[in-house]
Amino acid sequence: MKLVRSPGLHPALLFVAPALDVVLSLIFFLVLSTSFLLQPGVAVSVPDSPFLLAPQRDPQVVSVTAAPLTAVYFENEQVSFEVLRARLAAGAGRKRTLVIKADRLAPFDLVARVMAVALELGYPTVIATNEERQ
């Protein structure tokens, strides 16, 4: 009769531990990486409104900042109205919605001028707002 002094290790255990380590590392990375996603653009405080639209597909975003440094940003660059008109005219073949993210304290004439440029070039235009707080 042959006696076994210690139990033998099953060879499958050599592959389970590294595979489990890789799976847990991937899950950990995916959970943490989602918190690093930021919305590109210029930070503005948009006004509240009870009127909300569905999310727009592949929109172009123009940001208008408030005083003391009022400016218009398109594609994360500060632009003048002439440059804005040229860039919008270059992409006018693709009918994408133009979303205007204007700070709640931005001068209305800047917002109106951006809207006029967009509407003149035939862009559907939407003004971004927050959901109204009650």
C-alpha cells in the first residue's frame, strides 16, 4: 500500500490565479478610468430652463464666456467672429447642430451675434441650459 504524505496540487490552479488577477486588474482599471472622462470645452455656468431637448448627435459647441474676459470659443480655441464664420462655413456641408453654451452672465449681444452667424449659414441652433431646479 502506498501512502501519500501531502496532497498534490491540481495543475489547473496554476492558470486560474493569473487569469483571475488579469480579470480583476481590468475591472479595476475600467471602473477607475470612467471617472477621468471630462466634457471638453470651456467651463461656463449655463442658465436654468424648464425646456430640455434630447441630446444632439455629434454637435458642434460654441462657448461664450462672461465678463471680465468675454470671449467666444469654438473647438476649444478663442476665435473672432470672422474666424467663427469661416470655420462654420467650411463645415456647412455636414448639417450638424450648433450648441451655444453661453454663461448666464454673458452679454446678450455676443450670444445673439453667434446665433446670427450660425442661422445665416443654415445651422440648426440650440442654446444649452441646465434643468430647472425647484
